[in-house]
Amino acid sequence: MGILTVNLKHLYQPRGVWFGHLIILCGVPIALFPLFFTQFDDRYLLYLLISFWTGVFVGNMQKGVLTKPFSFCLPGHRRIPKLFIFWIGGVVNLILGCVFLLYPGLSFPYVLMTILAGGFVGMILYFYGVCIPLLGLKRLSWGIYLLLILGAIFFKWDKVVQNMIISWPIPTILASGLVCVWFWRLFGRDSLARRHCGRLVFGEFDSSLKAQKYRQAQADRNLTAAKAKFFERLHEFFLRRMNRYEFLGKGRYVWGNLYMVFGRGFGTWQMTDVLASCALISFLVLFFGFVGKGEGVNLLFVILALGVLSLDLLPYRSMLFPAGRAEKYFSTLVLAVIITFLAGVLTLALTGISVLLETLLPEFGLSYHGMDIGLFYIFLLVIPIALSCAVAFPRNIIVKIIFVVVFMQGWIISAVVLKQPLMDVIGPVGVVGLVALCWIGFLVVLHYVCMRRSLVGQGR
């Protein structure tokens, strides 16, 4: 069995890879938008999003292989990554390029050249996605990706490239082929794996134990004198409030639980992380405000509510104070209320900002639509569902990813089918009843997890 064949086994052996396949497949309908939506009837390069994320997926996979201790012992293994990357990219983008079969007016011999040209253009975005994890590019590379999306919305650069593919397929193939040759030489360098030597590298499909080691190493690397002083004050703040209660009191466990849940992210905190988060939120507000003629921006109510899945509501029990089932139930309930309040304030703030932008931003060929405050009930409806998933599977990241993907797909499909807000379908009384039912469901799940489920290996 050849080395390339063994490497290809990584496409189906790890369980986490199958969920990566699922996420990529969920983006396939984007390439078929011209069939179903009239506003996309002349935009055939939407499949470039799939090409990019496939590249990120493959790049992470190869990074995980190259950083394994015995990778250098395999004979000729340094030539395998470029073969693996090019085979996957070539097959995927050739299939995605077939979207031009839907383009009207292309005769049979000419459409083949157009498909090849579209596939080569997709390869460029694919290689860019590969370079981000494999070469360890900085966060600025993600900013360039976001700028490409904004450029497609405001300046329609994708239509320019699309016209080049259709009008001049052979020059497009030649120019893109030269770029592919450059990437072939880049991925064949001996120094490719040396970028990660002596460093703890965490891949998307590594175990949770390695993830903990990676976060701890990152925290030690980012620790400065100012951060150490801040952590000391934060520790004293929570410790003083814990000491106000009895040793077995519920208040002591509540404050300790808050410290464990919110304090865990401070170790790896950097100013660049804060700026990246602000940039991502700003991009989402702008992107969804210009897409969907007003319906897209209201999807932020769902996205912000699902953000609570990133928190571990049931931290590990290696605390410096004992707690029983009742304390665990009460503290998690208080934590859920606090998280809902903070997330609700953030949602209302973004709603106000989007409404303000609607009055200030000029038209760039597209009109900006702010979030509708009347649809805030969507947030109150989704967040108990997300909290229930976070409580039932506190440390099972794969299940959370599946939940987010399936829930978002179901929500979008239901919005397309109903074609009107939920309030108009079931009325205000029905919405209030549905929200109450979701919160009751959360309380039932929380009671079962904290009061009845086994405490040994919980959440695995």
C-alpha cells in the first residue's frame, strides 16, 4: 500500500472528519442558489465558498499529519502532502465547476472549457484556504477572506471573474494554471513541516486531552506581568465572595461555578482576540444587513443565542469546595439566567446599532436593513434550546457542532417555507406559549442532568 493511499485514509478513519464532511456538504446548496432564487440567477461563483472551506479542512488535516512524531520516518513522505492536497482540490473543484452547466447559452464543446476554467479559479481559493492552517498564516488572512465576501456584495467582483471565465476560458485556465504550479512548488518544499517543529500544534480532530494541553501552553506563552496581576485580582474578587458563605452553602458553589465558567477563557485572552471578535461581529451585522432583503439580518438573533454553546456550563468537579446535586442544579440555573441576561443585552445593543446603521449607510447597489426589535422573541425562543444542548453535552464538541449545523439548516428551510414571521403564523399567545415551553424543557433537562444522571464521566 502506497504512502499516498495511507494518507487518504485520514478522509474517513477519524470520526471528527465525517463531521467536517457534513459541514462542507451543508454548503453545497449555496452553489445551487441560481436554481431557486431569482436574486442569484446571474451569480455562479458562489461555490468558491465551498472551495475555500474545503481547503481549510484539508490544510488542517495535513498539518495534523505533519506534526505527528513519526511522520519524518516515512520514506518519501515529504512529497505526499502536495499530492494529497492537489488530488482533493482537483476533484472537488472539477465537480463544483459543473455549476456552469446551468449557465444559459453555452454550447457543448465550449461549456467543457468553461467548467475547466471555473474549476481552476476554484483551485486558487482552495489553495488559499489550505495555506491558512498549513503555513500558520496570521489572523489577517481571515480578514482578507471577509473582505472578499464584502467585495462580492458591494463591488460584485465575482461577476467580473465570472465574465472572464465565460468570455476567455483558455486565458483563465493558463493564468490559474501558473498559480497552481507556484502552489505545487510551495507545498513541495522541505521546510513545510519545519514551521511547526518544537511547538504544540492542535488540529481540529485531535483529542480533548491535547486541546487542554494546547490551551494551557498558549496561556503560559501569553502570560505577562500585567495579565498575572489581573488574574490575581480576579481570583481575589471571586474568593472573597465565596468566603462569605458557608463551606457547604449554595452561594459558595454559585460563585465558584461562575469563576470556573467565565475565568477559563481569560488564560488565552489576547488583545488581538478581542479585536478579532469585534471585527467578526461587525462583519456579521454588515453582511446579513445587506443580504436577504431584511430577512437575513434577523438570523443574528439565532446566531447570538447559539453562541452560548461555546461555554461549559458544567465545569469539571476538581474544585476546592464540595458540592452535591442540589448545589449543582441551583448554580447552573443561576448561571443560565446570567448568561441569558448578558447575551440579551448584547443582542439588544447590536439591534440598536443595526437600526442606526440603516439610517446612516448609503446605498451601494444594495440597501441595508437593520434588525427588527419585534423579532427579539426569536432569541428568547432559541437560547433555552441551546442551553439544553450545552447542559446535556457539556464537553462533547462534535455533538454541539452537529446541533448547530442541523438547527441552522432547519431554521433557514423553515423561514423559506413559511415566508412570514413566526408571530404572524401562531400569534402572540402562541409565541409566548412556545417560549415558555422551551424554558420548561430546559428546566427538565437540567433537572435530569443534575439530579438523576450518573455523575461519573458525565458529559463525555
